[in-house]
Amino acid sequence: MSYGVKLIVGLIGTALLIIFIGGLSQSISSGFAGFKGGAPFMIIAIIVCGMAAYDFWDECVRKK
């Protein structure tokens, strides 16, 4: 796969994942669980989104 295609597809996929996880975290924290009940999930979601962003950078942006 060419560099440009890999970059665009990886960016779209990573952005969709981060938007979905962020929305899910916001929904849990503002709903019945409240901030304290949703805080563990929010911390996990931040870590997972960071790992996804690093994987995108490692696989698509960084030239090996």
C-alpha cells in the first residue's frame, strides 16, 4: 500500500476510534454513573486513545 493511502486510511480509522471512545466516555460520565463513577472508564479510554494514536504514528507516519 502506498504511503499516502496508508496515511489517509489510518488517520480516518484512528479518528473514528477516538471519537467513538471519547463519546462513550462522555456519555458514561454525564449519565447515571456521574463523574466519579465514570472516572475509571475515562482513564482507561484516555490510555487506549493514546495507544491508538501512537500505533497510527508508528505504522503510518514514521518512516522505517
